[in-house]
Amino acid sequence: MPVEFIGMIGTRNASELQSPTVSITGGSIDLNYVRNFAKVHEDGGFDRVLVGYSSTGPDGFNVVSYVAAATERLKFLLAHRPGFVSPSLAARKLATLDHFSNGRVAVHIITGGSDAEQQRDGDWLDHDTRYRRTDEYLDVVRRVWTSQEPFDYEGEFYQFKGAFSDVKPLQQPHIPIYFGGASGAAVGVGAKHSNVYAFWGEPIGAIKQRIAEVKAAAPPGKDLRFSISLRPILGETEAKAWEKAHYILSRINEIRGQAPAVPEAVGSLRLLDFAKEREIHDKRLWTPIAAATGARGNTTALVGTPEQVAESLFDYYKAGVTTLLIRGFDPVEDALAYGRDVIPLVRQEVQRLERQTATVA
């Protein structure tokens, strides 16, 4: 299966090494920066860019709409948190965006692993209840996308009478659904609804176990793909890459100044457990940045030369991961380097493996 590369764009020039308050999904909006940031990914051979979600950040629907008008080939992965707009409205908004982007949008469902994040938007449901709501939410969204006649729906969280949309997604049978969540409550919902199940950067053995777990929870015969999110740190030599990695860690510790709070998200807790086990897993999966930041999000790194990092990314591909989400700590410069020095090497290895498989078959 072809490999998919996803980057991530934000709305302001933001390096995580400059300020403890910097977030690529928050802050001000610089239109030229957003447009140029997206073009860096498009010109660098990325397939998609993630537009993230936070309870204080810009609206992702508008970001995607703006960037879609400024690009031609680049696709988009819109992070969306269920529960804050009606699922029938969300379905129509996404279907409309799919048309205006010429079929280049996918949605990344983030149910939410932080009570504080949820409560900023007025959501007081507990963790497992939020996933039950997400299950219903996606039931309704998918029916609105595909139903050819009005339908009624009666659930724990949503009730509709005559729900329908005149606008259907340009992509058929529906817009691709990506899904993130590491808890037991998440797995069944994500396996049921998603096309791509997303993991954070765990060791390869753990990823294989999680793939097996999600597949076991999926409906019989469902074709599921898997994604992993990593933070490559590159150097001309391996020594220079490690020097850069330790500099990044020192800057993060200097900026933050205090020990991070214990996270609520199960995915974050898993990364912290791997960080406690050892600093380096597999060939070059480096965990200290996860430990220093409380593993809030995508915080494990692959450290090495472009050739070494490409080798490790290809190892994940061979383990069953076909979507690779990579972003750096210096967003634009790192995206340029990945597009120039890493992505072509991984694609080359994937093509070589496909040829070998075809020959054997």
C-alpha cells in the first residue's frame, strides 16, 4: 500500500524553542505565513497537512478553506472535536468544505483527553461518556453523508427527526475519517468508524500490539489503515543530530522551568511509561522530550541523519503503518528538510518493497 505523509500547519510563525506559550494550533493569524507554510508542504511532497484543534485556537474549518484556495494538490486533515456543534451540521459543513477543496479534505476525530480543555468549551462529560457521545456523533455524521432520504435518530445524546443533507461529500462513499485515542473506550469507537486509526510515536513492538488490538475490535472484513506521529530531529551526521536533540531538550527544560503536570490522556501516559523504561527505543526513538513536556501530544522523536530517520520510518511502514505524520520543533525549516531529505528516501524504499512483493506474487 502506498505511504502517506502528513505534516502540520499553524496560523503563526511559532518555534517551540522560543516561548513556553507557543502552540502551533493557537495564537494569532498571519495570512502570508499560513499560505507559505502550506506551500512548503505541497512543494515538499507531503500528501496532507493536519490543521489542529484547541479550545483557544483559530477555527480549523476556516483555516482549511483559506489554504485550499492557496494550493492545488495538497490535502487536509481537519482535527474536529465532537460535541460542540450538532453532528448534522458538522456533516453539512464538512461536505461543503469537501466540494470547495475539490475533494481534498479528511476529518481527524479527537474526542478529548483533558477535562480542562473540554470545560473551556462547556463540556462537563467524563472521559468514557465522551467516547459514547463520539460513537453516536459519527453514526449521525455518516448517515447524513450517505442517506438518500430523511431519517430519524434516537440516541443517548442526540435525537433527530427528518435529518437530511442536500449536499453530499464529493468523495465517495464519504469523507475519510481519521481517529485518535489510546484508551479502552476509544478503541471500539475508532475501530468501528475510522478509515485510519492514529497512534502517537510508540516503539514498534507496542505499535504492532495496538494494530492487532484495533483490528480485533473492528467489524469483520473492514479495511483499516494506521498512522503514527513522530518528531524527526535531523543532522548531517548522527553526532550532529544528537547534539541538536540535546539542545532542543535543554531549551524546552529552560523555557518550561518546572515539572509538567501529570496528563489525563491515556496516550500521554503511555508515552511517559515508555520514557521511564529507557531514553531510546528501537534504533532511535528518543523519549526525553515526552518526559520533559508531560507527553502532551506528539512528543517522541527520531534522531539521526536523514538516511537513518528514513530507515526508522520505513520500519514502521513494514510494521503495518502506512500514514506517517512528521513535524519538527522549528516548523518551516524542518518541513523543508523532511521534504528534501527524508520523504523521497522513504518513498523509494516503499516502491522497492512493492516491486519485490509483486515479483514474489
